Amino acid sequence: MSLDAAKGYFVKNGKPFFLISGEIHYFRLNPKLWEKHLGLLKQSGANTTSTYIPWDWHEYEEGKFDFTGETNPARNLIKYIKLCKKNGLQLIVKPGPYILAEYEAEGLPGWLLKRISKNSFALDEFGNIISPNIVSYMTDEFLEYTFRWYDRIMPLITNYQASNGGPITMMQVCNEVGVFQWLSGKIDYNPTVINLYKEFLNEKYNSIENLNSVYGTQYLSFEKISTPIGKIENKQDYCAYFDFHLFYRHYFAMYLDLLIKKIRSYGINVQLTHNIPGWIYGNAAELPMLISTYEEIMRTREDLIFGLDHIPEFVTFRNAHSDLACNKILEAMQPYGPVWAAEFQSGTREHHVKCDANDLETFYFASLAHGLKGFNYYMFSQGINPNGKGYYGKTFYYQTPLSANGVKSPLYDSTKKVNDFINPEKEEFLLSEVKSEICVGFYKPYFYTELTTSQLLKEKRLYIEKLGLTLDPRFVREEIFFNGLLRGLQTLSFNYNISDLENTSTENLLRYKQLWVVTTEFMDASTQKLLADYVKNGGSLILYPAIPILDLYLNPCPVLKDELGVKLTKSVSPNKVDAFGIEDMFTVFQEKQIFQKGDNSCETVSMTKTGDVCGIRKNIGDGVVTILGFAFGYTTDEHLHLIEKILSLDKIKRQIKVSDPDIQFVIRKGKKCTYMFLLNYHNQKKTFTVDSKKYNLNPFSCKVVKMKL
């Protein structure tokens, strides 16, 4: 029996397979109840289970291991693995070295953190240890101990992998690499990191003269370069931080690549995976940034698939667009693998978060409608931490389908309902598709900010005004792109796909009727040229809130402006503009790009209140470009009207007519039938018609209508 993920979906024994997993932590349960939990998971319709294997739990003292329960029955990992097999469940294992999981020291042994030297820890710019449980990934000492752990755990996994008759079909490599940095904003300046950074620059630029030309600096050698520290005060600081972001993507790729090669050396042949964090307090606007931190390993290792952590806390109209947006961005960056949720919220980590079963059930069905090809309910079973091992205390997770004693909650019935929908459909639903006439461009460099803005402390190192810029890339990508355009399209029930602009072609983009690109003042020359070629070859490009005129290092780069033959200036005017016949439409910033008509092919589509042209539509070659020199998100109905008007320019219409605009819908077409998902994200019952047929939907609910072709 084999499981792989090479075709955009999971494949088991050569056939498409929908992975339905539930996370159960054996080390947090009474071993006498292991089989009860596994049995109830299987009865819910799941085919897989998942668990961390804490290094700290099994190497309880240095050099002393227990996998058979000799020192504690809950350490009998071998018995647990056999019970998974007995209950007909595949098994995903996550042996670290890091597991996080609200486990003390993120799963690293306490004795290890006392044993290793200071230079094995992540260090701040002053050489101080950032945290007593955050190590520096690529230090020799940490890797040496990690591989000693691997020497004991990996042969056990090999013995029980599917090719040897065991239940293990997938393994996670480490856990959420880079998450501490994103949350805290603390950069690891360990000497190992600094040396690798200088090697990275040397390889990227080949000569110090080339780097100086880009940065505008006068370094004598790569050894003389200092790592960027503190706030960005000038262009040189900005260039250094931009390359530091590129380096960290390379650094994470190096670390994961090293672990993978070591794992494979033990004869392990199961599918490998890694998970991407990103939801904060029910908002996923930062998740695309975290997807971007793995962009190099996604380009270089197609045998490692990435799964999303989908944790909405509770579903509301404010975050209903998030799963689709993140699914589409991952799909664009990982076209070789399935979009799957490694942590699919089931219950809640924080006791004060009250997630209703109906909310999560609606989220589950919405995620299926939005292209999820597999998921792992996290957590399926509540846990009770062993003494001293819980980071937050004794109880791990609340409101889960099963309590620690194996008692069902209302969420159990919801998961069973979802599983019962998936299982009979098999390949038909898994291979169904959504028709999209709209493409949205995803430009990764706008997301390289985790080193300049901390998530929790909100500390900023980038102040755009010091660089002579107007648009903060983080604000643009979150409020104009993610919570603006993507939320607006979903609210209007217009399907879209996302394309990674740095890894696509004109031919691919021309498959769509429109391409929407949210921009700032900078973009590399190649991508600017791609957009220009797309228009010239017959594409319809919608570009806002600015035409980029700088490259990624803030050097002049007006490629797109010149190719489109556009003349522009900047001007300050009241926030409201008149656009496409919509009066007094709110825009975010008073400063706007102002355009001058060049010829008769240029049409004015938007005006400021001071009479300047801030939006044009122009024929270029065989195509047309619509350029708006102002920023708009989604806060009023006028913003939705604007999106609809622009879509109508290329005769893009909804697939069905729904009488209530508050009801969102998705149509997935298979080979034999079509699935219509009707979604009510509101707290009141809805009665409406779909193409004249009447339907009722309860608050926060979903209805799936299956129609044969």
C-alpha cells in the first residue's frame, strides 16, 4: 500500500484518495482508552490518524529511550502504532525535532537545553539567547543531537511504514519552521546564521562590486558586510533587509533539505509533509506571507508537500474569505501537490474561544467547496498533559469531538456528517473543478516582511516615508489584496484562481478573461515585462493602486509604465473619487497617481474630486489595461459595485442567479455530476431562490445540492 501526492491530490495504490485524518495524541491519553479513541475516529468516517512523537517524551534522560512503555504505559509507541493498524487507520507521524503542540519546550528534551552550549541557541543582535527553548536550526551541536534522536526513532518508523506492512503513510518534517521569528519578530543572529548569510550574498552577487552597484554602498568584501539590524533608515538598509528575507527562505530550505536527506537515509519512503501556520485570532491575512517563507523549498523539493493550518476560531462574515484565499495561494505556489489542511480546526486551544459545532461544520463544507483535497481534524481528541509537560497547564484543547475520556460532543456529529458526505463520492468529488474566468496575480516580494514587522509585538522596522514611498506593502497586501479584492470577489460569488507572477507565463495568464494585480511602487523588471506582454497579446489587465516604477531594490525601473505608454504624476486630493459612474467612492489614501491622456485609445474611468484623472482604460496591442491610481479595499457596497462593473467589461457573469446577495455559492463540476454549495455566513435563517427554485438555510450553515449531468 502506498500514498503519494504527485498529481494535485493524494493517490493511494494508484487511485485518487481523499485523506480524512483526526489528530490524537497517545501521550496525552490514558493508554487504556487508546483503542476507544481510534475506534470512534474510524466510526466517524476517517481513514487516517495523526500524532506527534515528542523527543522529550521518549528520550526522557540523555541516552535513555522508551518506546515500549517500560517506564510509563503512555510511552508505548509501538503498541499505539499497532492499534492504528488494527483499527484500519493510516498513520501520520510527526517526530520533530520540534513539535510545538503546546508541549513544554516545544518537544525538545529539557536535558538537551541544559546540555547544549550558548552558541546552539538563537541569539539576538547583541549575542543574547532569545529564548531558552529556541535553538538555531543549522548549528552543528543541535543537528548532532537531532540526528542521534533520528537514529532511534527513524528505524522504528521504517519498520512500521506502509511498505513494510505498517500503518505509517506520511511523516511531517519538523514543525512550523520559522514560526517563532514571525510571532516575536526576534531575528536569529547566531554566528552560523551570519556566516551562511554572507555565503548566500557571495553566491547571489558573485562579486562585491555587483552588490555595491545594487545597494549603492562601498563594501570592500563580503566579509565586511554586517547583517541588517534595527530600523530601516535608508535605501541601503532596505536592500540589506530585502536580501535578508531572501536568505531566510534559503536558510529554511537548507534546514528542511538536510532533515529530508537524513530521513531518507534510513530507508523511509513515505510521503513527507510540513505545515504552514498563519491564522491569528481568527484572521488569516498573514498566512500568505508564511507560505512565501517556504518558496525556495517548494521550488527545489517536490517530494515535500505543504499543508495549511486552518484555524478560524469561529466563522464570521469577516473571515469567511480566508480559507479560499489561502487555498488558492498555496495551490499557485505548490501546483504539484494537493491543497490540504495539516491542522483543520476541531475544537479550540484557548478556553475563552467558544467555537460552535455549526460554525465549524459550515467551515468544513466551505473548505471542501474551496478546493481542499484532504485534512487533519486538529484536535479530534482532547488531551491531558503528563505532569510538567503542558506548556499552558494540564488540559490540551477544548470542545473537541471527543473528550479525553472518549465522550462525544456535538462536534463529533458534525465531523461525521462531513466525512459521510466525502466518502461515498470518492473520485467524483475529489476530481471536480470550479470554472474560473478571473485570475488574481500573487506577487511574493510584497510578502517578505516577517523580519521587519513582528506579529505579536507589532514592532516595526520599516517606515516607508523614510524611503520616499507612499504605499506600505504589508497594508496593501492585507487590506487591499486579501481583505479587499479577494474578500470582495468571494462575497460576490465570482470564482477566481491565483497565479504566482514570478512562476507563470503569458500563455497561462491568457487562459483567463481578466487578470487583477494589486501593486505597490516597486516590482522587478521581468514581472513588469510579463504584465505588459500579457496585455499586448490580448489580455485584460486590471492594475491598482499604482504603476510600479522601481525595482525590488528601489532603483528606477519604469518598464511597465513605458511599455504601456502611460504618463503619470502624484497628487493629493480628498479620499472620495468618482469611478465608472459610481460617485463618492471611498479610497484609502489621499495621495493618488494621476494620468495624462496620451491618445484616443485612452479612456478616463475615474476622477478625483479636484478634477484629476486617477483611472484610465487603454488599448495596448491586442489587449486592454485598466489602471486605477487609488487604493480601495472592501468597506462599502460601492467597492463591490466597482468590482462588478470592471468584471462586466469582459462579460464575466455569475454561474447562477441567487435572489439573496448574502448567500455565497460555489459550483464544482465533476465528470458525472455537479455539486452546488450554498453558504450562509449570517446569524439568521435565510429563504431565497436559486434560478427560481426555493431554498432555506439555517444560520451559519451550508447546503450541498448534487445534480447529475
